[in-house]
Amino acid sequence: MPHPLLLQAFRSLPAFRETLDALPAPGDMLAVSGLPGSAPAVLVAALHRARPERIWTLVAPTPDAAEQTLADLEALLGEGAAQLYPQRESLPYEEGEPHLEIGGARVEALEALLAGRASLLVTTPRALQELAPAVDGIAGLRLDLSVGDEIRLAELAERLGTMGFERVGTVEAVGQFALRGGILDVFGFGTPEPARIEFWGDTIESIRFFDLLSQLSLRPAESLQLLPVDLRADAVRSGGGQSAATDARCSLLEYLPPFSVVLHLADVTGEWERTWTEVCRLHEAERARGGHPEAPERLFLPGKECARRIAAFPQLRLDPVQGDVVFRIDPPPGIDRRMPRLAEVLREGSVAGEHTLILCDNQGQLDRLEELLDELGVGAGATLALGSLGGGFVVSDASPPLRVLTDHEIFRRSRRVRRGRRFRGAVALESIAALKPGEYVVHMDHGIGRFRGLERVRLGDAEYETLVIEYAGGETLRVPVHRVDLIERWVSDADEDAPPPKVHRIGGRDWTRTRQRTQKAIHEMTAELLQLYAAREAEPGHTYPADTRWQREMESAFLFEDTPDQRRATEDVKRDMERARPMDRLICGDVGYGKTEIAIRAAFKAVQDGKQVAVLVPTTILAEQHLHTFSARLADFPVRIAALSRFRTAREQTEVLRSVAAGEIDVVVGTHRLLSGDVHFRELGLIVVDEEQRFGVKHKERLKQLRKTVDVLTLTATPIPRTLQFALLGLRDMTLIQTPPRDRQPIITHVLPWSDAVLEDAMRRELDRGGQVFFVHNRVESIDTVAKRAGDLVPEARVGVAHGQMKESELEAVMSRFIHGELNVLVATAIIESGLDVPSANTLIVNRADHFGLAQLYQIRGRVGRSHHRAYCYLLVPDDISEDAEKRLRVLEHYTELGSGYHIALKDLELRGAGNILGSAQSGFVHAVGFDTYMRMVEETIRQMRGGEKAAEPPLAEVSV
């Protein structure tokens, strides 16, 4: 929480006391001006502290502004101090499920209001117009469960269905429930973790919260309250009919008592009428399609009626020009990464008797700034504190005057808004959640069986959670969950029509013989692999020194806190660089997981030791993106960075080549042009390869030669199966980054034929929330026609076109306009596959998705979902696509979770057949023991042949006959 100086300073202002004394009565409005940056949030926090008995409702102009305001309020008053009541992302009359996170947030806000726990709300104009169940009806939608309650399991499952919960095999996200025998798992809103409810007959025997990722139990609970997933869920489930609980509807305004203060953060006078006009238009369009939509009045308040009801409340309005109350607060001075300018500002403030407060997003950034200020000789000129506000300001009337600066404004970086995450983050390689009941599994000692689910067993006074595996003859094996490392999911290299594997008998000889035959074949194969590995180990390489002070400073300046996997990847790379042999490491992590940051740290380490770095990327656009990212991160250090791509003129390219050869450029970013014969480095030490699978055979051969003498760091989201296999076999070192960013959500993926109605709804939903749309059409000759069609479907859209045959200047201009929000729909070829980082673009449409490969589609899909907003992907295909193409697309539809790139690569391997990689001689053994178990045996064999190690004997498991 930011320093208490902030609220103290505001409470001492004459304008604050004037505002407090002039708080309007119901039906009146007070205009306030002179509040730049995050000052409005500080004012509201101070008012809330002074008048805690009131309910304060802030109306932000857009969903993003609402998120920023909520973050400011929670930074000032503590997490959970304010509630967000968001607008729905789905359009009126749109088919399909609503955004569960948004539906749940709305339910939680209304429930908190009714329970008297909410006194600070943030919302938008449209959310105020949207109708929800009436106050009397919402209590009937809540479900309370306690230990000892009697309720039939089937009846409970049916009730959850009417509340909008989705029945699944394994609970992985909020709004889901799963049944396994007498156990029900459910994850509802209003609870921090999912809950596991165990029944004895029709009686609830226990309730325990469990971990979403590992599926392991955490702690017991006596009771559980479940709120509906979405307030219109009951109507949706019943096919549009209304239940008694949801028949009467009202807006958020009816939940607010008359003394609530409505504070408008911007002038939204005409917004309600515009929304109402759009709802009526969509209603008529649905009727024209032959539908029977509900009347608009059943979904939204009419514009004039909404304005009339709001006018009955006391209102505050921020007026940028002239207010009834005027604060003397100014914007902060511009620093723009100029440290001498920051020192000058602090010295001027000290002379003038001002107090300067600098808010830092994390401890690493605070430590970095402390060192910088000490070096500049102004360490005593500011108070540094942990906290995050959207924007700084200068309070001239405070005593003493107060300057508030933020680290992201000082270093010109975007502010990170953290929101809670209620879905499974990364897909763990050994996660129990990855197993579905009925799937074949392999136990290293007992062979192939069928997974039947999780079960608790009592041994003495203790209870243990176990995996239940059924073998031939009805024998059952129970494996404690802490020994899940003994279990692998059975995956074959055979096609889908192949017969299922033979289920073994516990204690039988079949599994022993199969393992022995497989082990012999693997032993023969590994001899060649080890020769290759030994040759690589023998190659001399450059040994880098330990980290310098600059290295630590640069890493601590990273705006976000490292995830555990990022820290591990950084350590792995540095350890490789500090060894004598050349590094050849593969960093595998999903899009947006921080792989580029690892590469920047490695590049900086190399440059400090006098080496040059080549960053090799597959596309010109990605080259420009990396040039921008590397330049921004290393701007505070004397590192010379340049790009070599077709966005550069011939003269510029010639100058870059000369500077690289002379050693005047430290880091050069480029496409395969960097591998040309005329590119000469003075002291090349590191090559960073982004998405190696995108390069051709000649380029890979050139890289293979370079690997013998310089360090190579390869980054990939979906490695090609051969790359993946070499990493698993030990020929290349691999680090997985599986920990997701806090705010990233799974991408909702649909495979469906072209439909004007679906496309119009998809684009309108995105544009209505202030977002942007990628529309991929991979045929240059018809791309303008498709762009025109997109513009016709949504006339208010600002549509741009991008493809590889455009002039470099035109392509760069279009991309720049889209990145800066001047265009909100970009119709492009697969040129956007890598490199565009546009967090506000969260809807992707891919025409003729059947023409793309699995890894390529995964990369393209990675262009969206790079922020806390729900992202949508529409893969458009004809009705008569091939079976193989449909299989590929269904894989993407299934793997929507974060971190699934690694698993998509494994699935791609499964679809292609492991025999293509390991050789036909090995293929039969893969089918006999399962792919995962085969790879495990290879790994153990290599380890034993290198050092004579032997795997430890596993402990016994319980066997039931």
C-alpha cells in the first residue's frame, strides 16, 4: 500500500474540505476539477475514509479505465477494499456462453452489496444499464452447503447446472464441477479455491479446498457458499424461459441505497442513449434472422430512463475545465528515463521544501532506484515506497507540497494491473489434472492399466489421497499422489485407428519381458546419441565471468517480478555461459511468458564481456518488435543495438554491416539475412534464435556450424517435435517456462464455418470493450475483398490491411497505426504470426484455418490473450475439411490453457507418429510401453551409460484384488 502521506496530504487540502462540506444531496450534482493522473482515485479514497457510511460508485468511461481505477483504489486502501461491477463482454442476443469471470464478478459485487460488505464500487456506463435479477430474487440463486447436510448428489449436480456451472471431467477453472463416484469437485465465485465435497450416501461427509493445479487437498471447511456463475444463467439453461428467481429484473442502481454517491470520472452523457440504440438495432437484426429475441427492455434500461434514475442520486462529476470545487494539483514533471532530469527535479523539490514520494511496483525496482539516486547524489531527496498508481501528480496546496512520481512513468513503461486468476494457470507435465478417468496409464513397475480416478483411503489414523488404476482381472492398484512420478499417461505413435494397448496383470511376466526388449533396443540406439553428445562436450567455448553490478541492476529494473520458472531459466542460461563448452539451450515457454527477457539478460551478459550478439528471428515484423524491446530494456546502459531487415534501406543495411564488422554494434537483430555470407562479426559470442522451426534447411545447417564455436540460445513456444525430442534425449539442454503471467486467461477457441452473423458479433464484442481484432486471411489476391467485407459487417470499424507484398514503408505504417490504436481491425496474412505485441487485441479470426499447420496456428493464436481480458479465437473452416486438418484444429480447441505450447508439440508428435523421428525400428516399442514411458527409459539409459548411475527403487504401492 502506498505511503500514508498521500491520504494525509489530500485530507489537509482546502479543496478537499470544501468538497466534503458540499457533498450533494439526492438529485444534485457537484463538479470538481484540477485532478490529473491518479488524483481522482486518491480523492475518492480520502472521501471514503471520511464518510465510510456512504456507498461510493465510480463510473469509469471504459472497461480498461475501470480496471485502472480499481487498481488505484486497492493500492490506496488495500486489496478487496473496492468491488468491480464490470459490463458484460458478450453482445445482447449473442449465442454462446458469457465470460464467466465477468459474470462471477457481477454476482460477487451484488452479493457484497446485499450483505453490507461493499461500500466502494467501480463500474461503467453500460454496466449500469444492464439488467440483473431483482434484489428479492438473487438470494434464491445462492446455494449454501454444510458438513452433515443431506442432499442427493444427482440433485446437487442438476442444481449446479441451472446455476450456470459446466460439468467437466476435471475442474480446471471457475464455473466448473466434476463428479467422481461419491466426490463432487466444484469451483464457484466467492471462494478462493475450488472445493471437494465427499458424500456418504446422501450426506455431506466432508468439504475440503484443493489446489487447482495439482488437484491435491489443502484444508478442510465446515461450510461452502456457491453463487451462480452468471446472473442470466438460469434463463440461458432453460432455453430462454424465465424462472421465478430471475423473472423480475433491475439494474445495479436498484441495489444502491438513496444516500449512495455516484461519481462520474468522465462525461458520459450520451453513452446510455448510444448503447440503447445499439441494443435495439441488434434486436431487430436477430428478428430478421428468424429468431425470437427478448424485448430490449428485458435486458437493458432505456437510455433516458437510465439517465433519469442516476439523476436521483447525489452525484460528483470530474470536469477537466471548470468545477464548483477546484483543486490545485498539477501533472508530474516528465522524466522519460533521463536520470539527470530526475536528479534535477529532486534537487529543485528539496530547495522548495517539497516532499517527493516515488512509488515502485516491486522490490527489485525499488532497490534499483535507491542505487541510482545514491549514485546521482540525491538519495535523501525522495521517499521510496512499494505501491502502484496509474499516474503521478503534484499537490501544491499540501503542507509541505507533495510530488508523487511512479516508476513506470519515470522509466516510460506500461503499468501492470494485477487481477486475481481463477483458472488453472500452466499445464504441469506431471499434473494429476492431466489424467482423465478411463485413460490408459503406465506404472513403471506394473505396466499398462486404466486410470479410474482419485480416492481417499484410510491407513491407521491418517487419510491419503490415491490414484486408482485398474489392471487385467479386475485388480486395482492405489498409488499415493505424492508418488505420481511413477505414473505416465500412455501415448502411442500409432494412428487413432490402431487397437488399444494390452492391459497388463499385476505381477505378470508380460510387462517385464516388454520392458526388457524395449530396454535392449534403446541401449543400441543411445550409443550413437552419446557419441554426438561427447563431441559437443569436447568443443572449446568462451567462459563468461560471474554477474557484474550492471547485470544485477539491469535485471532488477524488470518491471514485473520474475516467475519461479523465469528465475530458473535465467540461472540455467548463466550457468551454461559460465562453463567452458558452448551453450546450446532451448527455452520453451508459451507466448508472453517472458522468454525474450531471458534472451535480453543473456545478451547483456555477453556484451559486457566484449562479445557481440546476433538475434535471429523469422520475420521482419518480429525483428522490429525485438529491436524495440531490446532497446527499451537496455536504454540505461551503453549498449549499441541495430536491426538488419527489409524495413531498412540499402544504404542503412550497408552501414549496419560495416558497423557490425568493425565491432561498433553490440547487438544486431535480423531475419535470415544475418546468416548471409557478407555478414561478418568482429567478436560474435552469442546467437539468440527465436522460433527455429520457421527457418529453412540451409539456414539450420549454417546454425549447426555456428553452434560448435559460439553460444546458442533458442526460444520457442511450440518446438517442432524433432527439436523437442533432441532436448528430451539430452542432445540439447532445455528449460521449460510454465509459470503463467498473473493476468493471462485461457483463449476461448471455436472451430466453425464462415458466418457473417458470427463474425459481426465477434468484432462488435471486441470493439465495444475498446479492443482490437486480428483477421488473418492468407491469400494476398483476395485480402482486400475480405477487408471490405469486414468493414461492411461493422461499419464503425477502422480496418487496415497488411501483407508481405506491400512496400516496406506502407507495411511499417499500417503496423504502427494498429499498434497505436488508430486502426482497430487488421486484416493480414500470416505475416503477423510472430512479433506483434498488442495487449488490446484480444479477438482473432483465422480464415481457412485448415491450411495452417498446428504449430503455426498456435503461434498465430498467441497474438491475442496478452492481457487480463478474455481472448477469443475463431478458426473458420469449410464443412468438408480433411480428417487430419480437423484433428489438428480440435487439438487447439482443446488446449486453451496457458502453457499448453509444450503439450501441443507432444500432441503434434502423437499425430505425426514418433516413428518419423525415432526411426521405424523403435516405433513398435513406443506403442508397447507408451511414448512417455519410452522417453523416460531413454533418459534413464543415457544417464546410466554416462555415469553408471542406477535409478532408485520405488516404494511399494497398495494392491487391491
